[in-house]
Amino acid sequence: MLIAATDLFSQRGMSVTIQTESGDEFGLYKDSYALVIGNGAYPVKNGWNPLPGAIADVKEVAEVLKKQGFNVILKTDVTKAEFNKAFSEFIYKSGKDKDNRLLFYYAGHGFTTKAATGEDLGYLVMLDTPSPENTVEFDLYSVDMVKFVSDSKKIHAKHVLFMFDSCFSGTVLNLRNRVTPSHITDRIKNPVRQFITAGRADEPVPDRSEFKKAFLNILEGRVEEPTPDGYLTGVELGDYLYRTVPKFSRGQHPQHGKIHDQQLNTGDFVFVLPQNDQNGSEDTGIELNTIATLNINSTPEGAKVYVDGNLIGMTPLASYQFDAGVRLEKQVNVGLELSGYKSRVKRITLKGGQKIPWDVHLEKIEREPIQPKPSVPETPPEKDPSISEEKLLISRNTLQTIVGNDGAEMVLIPTGDFQMGNDNNAPTKPVHTVYVDAFYIDKYEVTVGQYNQFLRATGHPPLPDWVSKYSPTDQHPVVGVTWHDALAYAKWVGKRLPTEAEWEKAARGGLAGKWQAWGDAALDGTQCNFADKSLSEVWDRERKPEDNWADKDIDDGYAFASPVGSYPPNGYGLYDMAGNVWEWCFDAYDENFYANSPRQNPIAQIIVKDGKNNIVAINKLRVARGGSWLDFRGGIWIASRLRIDPKNAANNRGFRCAKSVDR
């Protein structure tokens, strides 16, 4: 065990002296150096999502390391060549003295692939790294982990720690789930090469980094030390991050380990942690909670809840959070509205750190009965052979709607057959008859505002920072959500994701055999949001001309996603069933499913079995439907379908919910 020595470094260049539990004292470091690299402005053409949060994170890490006594070199948005130059200069100049310590910190995209031997190989993705589908170019412009292992052996400095705020794996690093810290002796003086990553290969690392936050919290003394001795070792840090990060970023498990080399894996990297001032000058300020929580129940349930005129959900409304501001107090008007009952409005004072309940008994409105007017027979419209009987029935009757628990209107789609698919494209063949039971589906795509309400109430992992570029307001469709995120939201509001058959029936709006939801008319900029002139102008600034596929002749008014409901509805009164954002469906993606689909309520399953109950296939991908603002003119058609990894989040993919009809 180490005991904190006094008069440790408070500025760069000051040496670090260690005192062990037995009283032995020795100088551990002569000087400290750090190279911090963050990549965030990935170009769209290379297929990597931008990570603006990575740049903010590395700047914060660099500042904290400076306070720790490190000479820091900070680099942002680097290419492969720029990375190699910076890294080589760092290890040869700063690593030449054996009594130095070196720290390398990287934030950005990572990727894992398989070697011919079956081993995992991890890579760092630079700004000029293309998609892994281009194997040769990817290898040329990415940085593999073998480089760090081989280069670390060229460094003369005693202790070297590599930290990667990205997800990948690599057996060459000897990473593991957890290594329990043990008592430390003077063996800490031995050389070491240690590695810590933010997650495994199959775990997406969010743009808002909990890994970085946990690292800086312990380094600056905001949380309790694993061993209360004033020091933090590399093993203690790796174990702390493994235990802490998953609490705030579910599905993310940091890994740590040492190099496969007996000469370089017996020591341990050491940080000196801030100590309380023994003279009584410790900062004893208390941070105050600004969040107030509102819980509303009504009898009967199902009333719409408004705050200052904005719809926020329906009763029962649990744990809805407000920021009371720096004054820790904010007054709002909270209103309840339910058809057939008198509305209620209450002026509520929200106070930070408090839970405010409001239980309301709504009073029913008693109305005089209305005498029905004599019915007048309606002349049926002249039948168009392209319009189904179902569409004619809808046109003669008011659409039936309900309001979901998230305040979203849902439209009833009637029971019946329809023709699903299109014979002009292999993934949509053959056209086949499908019967679907009646169901409800959201009139609009789920919005950013609705999804944020879900995040506040559940603590579900937040949206990536880049979402605000493509869907900037609460009325835009939420993007940056995985299939699992969409499913979690749907369950939270008592709904589900639509099946692929339900989605296409709803999208057709009663039209039979048509190319588009509005018929066969060509795109003119008034029907939906696709890759148009507005997007082309943005891409001309961000892309090479040959990479710009947007239509320069048609202007739909939006470069990226448009607010929901910006274009006319289809025959069922549904908005944005074509374009705007691709929408997740419940089904697994099965390219042969249309040929073997059951006629009634078909759902493609993840596991496919034969007649003898033997598993013959596993469909790991999920279906997305509808096209988006990113798709060119030819990509917008009613039967188009995508196969997507359910863990993948994109800037042009969202969802809407469905609900079965209660019988």
C-alpha cells in the first residue's frame, strides 16, 4: 500500500516521490508527458458519424492532465499521416528518458475486424479512414493496435499508459474484464505498458463520454479513492472504470490489461491525487440540485398534460423533470384536458430537489342530448379502378383516432387484405396478398421532444450530440436511435413497433399497386423530403462534386430532416410515410420471406426453422422502411426496404409506434 507523500508536484516538471507502507521512499518520475488526440469531424463521405463530443472531451482531458503536472500535446481531427507524425515525435522525444512517464489518450471511432488466425484486431479510425468495406483502403488509412504494442517497446520511459475512449478489442492487448488491485510494493518501480479501452468490440461508445467523465472525476478527487492513500495506479484506474462506467452507460464495459511481455508488465502507472488542505482551506461548497420532479395522476386516467401550453404527456405522468434554474424556483401553469370532462389548470411552483405531486379528480361535463338530424343518402363517388374498396370506405367515413400515452395521435388502420411488395426489385419480390388485423399507428414519426421526455423519465442512454444538426427542434423526428432504443420507447408508452406488413399497409393509404404513397406522380418537392436542392447546396460545401447525388433541380425546402407533418398526408391521414427518415419495423430482415410469407399477419422471425423444428437460419438484421432525406429520387418508393444492424444508429433513421386494437 502507498501512503501519500507531502509536497508533491504542483507544476509541470517537478519530480514525483513515492513512500511505501513500510516507510521506503523513492523517486518515481523525473517528468511527465501526455499526447491527447481527438477525432470528431469525420466527413460524411467516409461513412462514419461525426463525434463533436470527442473534441470537447479531449480538450477537457488535456486541461486536467496539465493540472496533474503533465506536459501536454493536444491534437484534434487528424489524418493517418498526421497521427503517425505526432505519435512518433511523442515517443522518441518524450520517451527517451527512462525516469519519465508517458500517457496517450485517444477519443474517436474505433473498429474491430478478424485476422486470418481468428484473432480480433482493433483499429483507430482517422479522418481519412474509409469504410471497412473497402478493406485495402481501410488498412492503409487506419491505425492498428499492433502498432501501439510494437512502438511501446521502443520507448525508454519507465511507465506508459494508453487510454482509448473508443470501442474495439484485440487479443494482442491482453485486455480483460477486471483485475482486482492488490497491495503495492517497490515493484511499482518496474517498467510497464498498460492499456485501457472504453468498451468491447461489440459495444457502441456514446459521443457523450461517461468513460471520460469517470476518469476525470477520480483524477480530480470528486469521488472516493479505491485505496485511500493519495495515489491512483493504472490497475486501480482500470478496475474503477470497469465497475463505474456501466452504471451510467449501459452495455459499455471498459477493458484493461498489460502488454504480453515479462519485461514490461510488472510495474504500474501512478497518478497523484489531490489531497485535502490540512490547514482548513478545503473547499466545502455544496452543489445544489436544480431539478424538480412532477408526478400527476387523474381520475379518470388518460388526460392530456400541458405545461405553459405545451403538451408533455398523459396521466398518469410519473417523474417528469424540470430544471428550476439558478434561482432554484420556477412557476408554471400545469393544465389537464380530457374529452367529456372539465379542464383543470393549476399554478405550481417548482423547486429544485423537490417532488411535486398533483392528484386530480376530473369533473364530468353533463350535456343535453342532441337530437339527430335526418340522414341524407350520400351519392357514392365514381369508382377509380386504381383505388381499393378500402380507400373508398375510408373516404366516406371520418378516420378513427386515439391518443397514446405519449400524447401522440394514432390512426386506426382497418382489417383486410392488401398487395404487398413490388416485382421490379429483388428484395421486394414477389408481390403477394397479405391479411392484416386492424391496428393503430402513430399519425406522425416520434419527435425529438417526445423522445426526450422518455429519456428524462427513464434514464435511458442519451441521444448522440450530432442529432441536433439533423433534427434541431422538438418537432423534428428523432434520429440517432437504434432498434433497441425504439423498442424501449414503444414499451415505455404501452405501444410496440409496427410489423413490416402493417407498416406497408399503412403507408399505401388504401392505394393498390402504386409506386408511391400518393400514386404514380413523379417527385416534385411537394410530396415528401428527400435528397434535393437544399441538401445539394450543403453537400457542395462538404463533399467532392462526384460524391453529391442530391437532386439539384427540385427543392423540397429542407436539407436534412423536416418537422413532422410538413407534407400532405396519405389516404389514411398519416404523415411522412415516404421520405424524411427511415423507420424501424419490428421484423427481422429475411430476403426470402416474401416468397414464403404466411398470408395472415406475417412477421419475419430472428430464428428460422424448418418443418422438423430444426434451425435453418438466423436473421440478425432488422427491417427499416420508407426512405429519407438522404435518399436520391430513385430511392423513394413505397415498397423499398433496408436491412440494418439493430445496434446501428444513423442521422436519417427514426421510428413511429403501433398498437393492437383491444378486443
